[in-house]
Amino acid sequence: MEELATMTMELRFFNKRQNDLVHSLVGVRAGWRHENIGERGIAHFLEHAIVLGNEKVSPEIVSSKFGVQVSAMTNPESTLFWYTSLKKDFAEIFKLLLSMVFHPSFNNDAILKEKRAKIAPAIVHEADFTDWELGFEWAMNLIFDWNFLQSLGTEEHVNSLNENTLKCWHRRFFGSPNCFALLSGDINQNEVCEIIEDADVPKKVETPTPSEYHWNRKEVLIERRQSQNTEVVYGFKLPHYEAGYEILNVLLGRHPSGRLWQNSFTELAFTVTTKLEWTNTSGALLIDLGSSSYGNLDEIDQRLWRLLTDFDVTDAQVEAAKKAVMLKMLQTEEEGLGRLLDFVKHPTNFKYKNMLTEIERVDRVQIKTLAETMLIRQNAVRVAVGRLR
């Protein structure tokens, strides 16, 4: 990977020579986590308004001319737009994408139609989630001090959003300091820089600030009487990104050799899963012990804390986990588009080129230290969803 800073935006190239496909992603570091009271849902609404296009371009034009689908997504801390194209079409489509993202037309009739058809129906409700999804989402609420239930807006706030509020959000955040582009393929970097410099991307914008919820809770219990079982999710806040957490994730449960699989948890829970989630400033390690009976929750809790309090692994287990992480990274690297989407899930200072070296340096002592300092009761949250009595 090569990094390049232009006067207009941060660029990262994942060069794949002799490749007929190019994967392109343009992102803005403003998402639903940055919305204030009264404007919940505006980041998602703006994403849709942008994809409606402008006087020069729309997704329908790109599709009919190039056979390409432009996709978009609103995350907690970013809004993303991407496509995959033939190498010969990349430059022209990239120009059109930049025009859409930074110079939307905000047609009022089209915006109102989009609000009725797609924005209002997308408002999040707890009933939309399965038990395990709700467990994960609430654990991240408590760790990251956000509210996923308002990620796509509330009925009151969405109703108040209009052409002018969308224009205001776009002017505030969609500009050079907050923008980045990730490109994978056989690409002429100088050509990309010229396209971006000619795109007239606004240069003076605000830096988004997270809007925080202070839950002041370590546990959430959600009764669902229609559920036959119970999901329990434990979450641990991680202060910053480092490779050791990737190894620890595998050693716990993201691999058949994980300790949660080997310590009889499958006697109490049908599923055992761990995963890492990252924001621009911190992370979370999440453990899901799912489809268990309510009567097993106390035993699960006791076994988990016995495991974590005296957590230990062998050098051989650490080496095997390191290989598992490296395999996953290298496989993702080959996927092109998957690599770009995986990249934006990491903190802004994440660098693939350093990652493999950092993984190689991880040893048993480092893993034990991370477990002893981070996987402790004082740093834990717990969410149980389903049948609770």
C-alpha cells in the first residue's frame, strides 16, 4: 500500500498490477455519531440525497453507460461511496463519483420522495433486531457512548429534515480535511491526483465532534418473552488499536482452537463468538455466548471469569493464532473491494504495511498482559437479551 497526501484529500493506493478491475472508495469522516439532538438521521439522509445525483450524473447514468453500481453506506463515524469498474472506465467514473459526492444538486422533489420511500421506513426499532444482534448493539452502546437506536434517525427528527438542513450538513463536513479515497488496482497515481485536484472539493469545513450518550451503566437486561433462549454479550473497551488484540480475539473464540470452545462453554451455549470493533479513537472486544437457557447464565458468568482471571496460553497457541490472523489479512488483501471496506473499519492511523510486522512481534507475554489489564470486571459491560425468567 502507498499513501499519498494531496492538497485535496488523503489517498491510499493498494496497487495490484496487471489487474483489469479497479475498486474505488471515497469516504467522509462524518457519520451518525456526529449528529446532535434535533438532526438524528441526517447523515443517512444525506447519503441518499447524494446518490440521487446531480445535473451531470446519477447512478442510473453510471449503470447504463458503464454497467457499474455505485453503493453507499453510513457508519457511526464515516459516510462511504464506492464502486468496482473495468480499468479502462475507472478515471471517467471516478470523476463522476467526486461530482456526486461533493456537488449534489439537492432536488427538493426528489429529496421528499426519498424521505417517504426510504428514509422514514429505515428508522431503527429494537424489534428489527435478532436477540444476538441486539446484544452486540447494546454492548457497543455502553462501550462507545452512542445510541444505535437513533443511528438512522427518529420519526420526529426525520420529519424535520429537509433540503436546507441537508445542504447545511454537507457544507459543514464534506470537504478536504475530512475526506479520503482508497483505490485498489492497476492505477496511474498522477492521473488520480489530477482528477481530485480538478474536482473542486471544498477546502474549509468543520471537524466533526462525536455526540456522546453517558449511559453510566455496566449491564442491560432486555426481556423478550417470545424468545426461547437467551443471548449474553460481554464487552471490553480497548483504549487504542494494537495487533495483540487481533491475536487475543482468535485465542478466545474466533477460531476452533479458541479457549471459549475448549472450556466447555458449548455445553451451556449453542454459539460462541468473539469479534473486534473499532472507532477512530478506541475499540471493543465482544464475546457472545448465545442460544443458552436463562438458567445457564450464572454458570456461564462464573466460568467466563474463571477463564479470564487466570488467562494463559502457550507459545504454540500464540503462534497458531498469529498465523490465523495473517491468513485472514492476506485473504482480505486479495479481495480488492473487501479489503477497502475492511480497511475503513480500523482507526484512521491504521496501516496495513505495518500490520504483518506488528503481528510477528506479538508474544505470549504481551497477550497475557493485555488479558490481565483489559479483560477484567472493572472494564466489562454485560448485556442479556431473550427469556430472562
